[in-house]
Amino acid sequence: MPPWLLSSLCCVLAARTALGGGSAAAEEEEEEKLIRVLVLLPQDDTYLFSLGRVRPAIEYAVRSLRESGSGLPPGYAFQLTYEDSACGNRALFSLVDMVALQHRRPDLLLGPVCEYAAAPVARLAAHWDVPMLSAGALAAGFGAKGGEYSHLTRVAPAYAKMGEMLLALFRHHQWSRATLLYSDSNPERSCYFAMEGVHVVFQEEAFHMAVHSFDESSRHLDIDDVVRALQTGERVVIMCASGDTIRNIMLAAHRQGMTNGEYAFFNIELFNSSSYGNGSWRRGDKHDLEAKKAYSYLQTVTLLRTVKPEFEKFSLEVKSSVQKQGLHEDDYANMFVEGFHDAILLYALALQEVLKFGFSKKDGEKIVQQTRNRTYEGIAGQVSIDANGDRYGDFSVIGMTDPEAGTQEVIGDYYGKQGRFEIRPNVKYPWNHGRLRLDESRVSEHTNNTPCKSSGGLGESAVTGIVVGALLGAGLLMAFYFFRKKYRITIERRTRQEDCNMGKHRQLREDSIRSHFSAA
């Protein structure tokens, strides 16, 4: 081979090598700047957090970051993959399949929401060092971030945060006793976990609680029986159920004479959605007038609403996208929709901080650390995440301010980060404060009025002690028998009609969502 030809061939080979190396480096840089996001939410639109409802909000956030030019570092982009979690094991299978088949781990997990689906995914996320942001997994058990849930950040207020708000409300009114009443009928058991969060917070304060549950989907449910059970408990009642069931309970309470100032009723409206605890008394039926009177003794706890102009634009765009899918309802921008939008913003902020310190998107633990102890502007207002990776909750209390007209307005606001409860001026409460603040049991009240007969030589104090002790003992035995027979104070797994759900309940224990409520 002539020397000149050999020299030319070497030059060509060198050029190809250089080009190949440059191409590989470019591909590596492109891969480094591509953020793979796996979204795990149910396809079923009966869920408030279905893919059809939440996807427009996530894509709105991604588009806003891209258009702003400052939300993500230069060259970085999101690649979104949506998978049906089915609110169960399918979420875990989707994550494992992605890794096994594509040989790539996601850089970010969004969801799941359902407690049963979130537990194994959160555990695997911690093992694989993948950040997991969710507007769900709100049960008290996920608050233990020291081990298996270390990579979970909750961008919606956990149920325990609502418990803290109710604790502040009780301190304001100087109460220390409550009855917790909730429906435990749907598969995700939202009201069960909500009341568990309240129970955990109240238990830490040594509050006395009576707990009652019922299945509002049962054909055999007797609301009058449920209300009669309340009369054996405490005078401050906290309820969680569907809006129609709450209305039926209040109507029954009114008919049984419980709306006379001796009871205070609180209704929990979950997720900023009328699906749970809609506080409106009006239905346009023959019971409206009676319901209006009953609701004057009911106050509704809900997430703080926003009037931010950007939120209006966001809400309209989400509504338009959801309606194109054939979904028509009142609650287009609920807590989950807002939360997953804000999760994208939070991740972008955390990633920027991590990159400044010389780390990369693969340093999941570093990114998780940057999501905590942080306040930023979300779509509906300020979002504050605490040191444990849980969002502080801001709540409002809605009450009837004009019993004649039936007008319901916000009468107080709670700001979670500050732990401050602010009552609006000139608020008038319908209940008897002195009556509700009594710590003595009803048995004690009864025995205080019991006349003493001849002592037969015993001292008056001795007779009083014997009488009080005998009546108290008899009352306790009767109460124990009644509750043992009809209503159970501790939360149990459902009986025969819930056998189909037992697999999920068993999975709850296996997945270590440790429930203090069940053991209480």
C-alpha cells in the first residue's frame, strides 16, 4: 500500500473515532438531562385522583416550567410515563417492569395515592434511591420517614396535619373529649385513615375519645341507630362521610333533640371535594327547611381556599381538558390535582439545588433532602414542606352565620406552619360552651343529684362514696355490655360483607402502614 494511501486511511479512521466519541458524549449528556418520570395513578375515573383528572395538571406544570425558561436548568426536560396503579399491586408491578424491561430506573416517581398501593412502591423507592412525591399516602403510618419511607415527600397535607388543626380548634374552645364517627365503606378507606390521623394527635394529648364506624353503603344501615349511639359518647362529634350521609345524620340528630346547644358537630370535607363531607344543607327537597335548622349546629372543616389569579387560569384549563374526556363534575381542581402540579415544581427546585452542589439527578437522597424544610409558590398559594417531608396544612372552618337565610361562611382559618388558629370577629356559636367544657361524665352528673337515704350509722361521706361507687360500677357494666353487643369502640376489620376486601386489609399489615388507630 502506498504511503500516501495509508496516511489517508489513518486520517479517515481517526476522524470517525473522534466523531463517534463526540456522538457518545452528546448522547450521555442528553441522557443526563432527560428526567424520566413514572406517574402511578388509577385509570378508573371514579377516583378523584385518576389519570384522566391529574394528567392535565402535571402537563400544565411541565409546560409552565419550559415556557418560563427558569424552572429547569438549561437543556433539562421531563419525559412522562403514565401507568395504571389500579390502587393496588399493579403500581409496584409497573415500577418493577419498567426497570426489568427497559433496564432503566425512573428519576422521579409521582404517586401512588392509595395507601395500599403506595406502601410497597415507597419501600422500593428508598431501596433504589428514587425520589417519590405524592399528593396521597396520607395515613399516619407514612409519617415514619426514618427507614422504609425515607424517600417519600407528601405534597398534600397528611391526615395527621388535619388532626393538628382540630387540636388547635379544641384548645381554642377548651375541649378535651370527642366522639369520632366515620364511614368505612369504600376500598381506599379515606375516612378511616382521616380519623386515624385525628385519633393519633388526640391520643398524644390524652384526650378522651369514643369511636364509632358504620358502612354507609349497607342496605341495613339505620341512621337513627347511629345517632342514638352518639348520645352515649361525648358532646363534641367529629364526622367523616359522604355529603348525603352527613345530611341524614344531622336530620336524625335534629329529630332526636340533639341540636339544642348541648352538642357540637364538625364535618370533615376531604380533598376540597364535595364527594366527601359536602357541607351544604340545601338539596331542593322537602327536608331543606329542617336541614337548615340542623346545620346551624354543624361546622365544616375544609382546606383553605385560594383566590390567586393564576389558579383561575389553571382551573379552567384543567376543566377543559377533563371535559374533553367526557368527565363532567363540580370538582375539577381538587387537592390531588393541585398537589401533583406542585410536586413537579418542587422537584425542579430541588434538582436545581442539587446540581449547584455538583451532584446529579441520580442522587435521589440528595434531591429528597432538598424537598424538605422548603417553602415555595404553588398553583394555589404558598406550599410549605416540613423537616419530615410532609406538607403543612392550612384549613378553614365554615359555619352558618345567618340561621334565617342559611348562609354558610368561613368563620376561622388555621395556618399549619405557624400553628395559628384565627377566628373571624363577631362569631356566635350555637352551642352551650359551659355544657361542652364539662369534663365530668354523665354518670357523675347523675349521681351528684342522687338523694341520700338513712345511713344506718355510717357517716354521710361514707354513704355518698358507697352510692356513687355502686352507681358508677353499675353504669360502667351496662355501658360495657351495650358497646360489646352493639357498637365496638376499637376499629375492627369488617365482617362477612367485607370478606372481599380482606386481602387488601391483610396487605395493609404486610406493607407496614402501622395503624395506631386500630390498636387504640
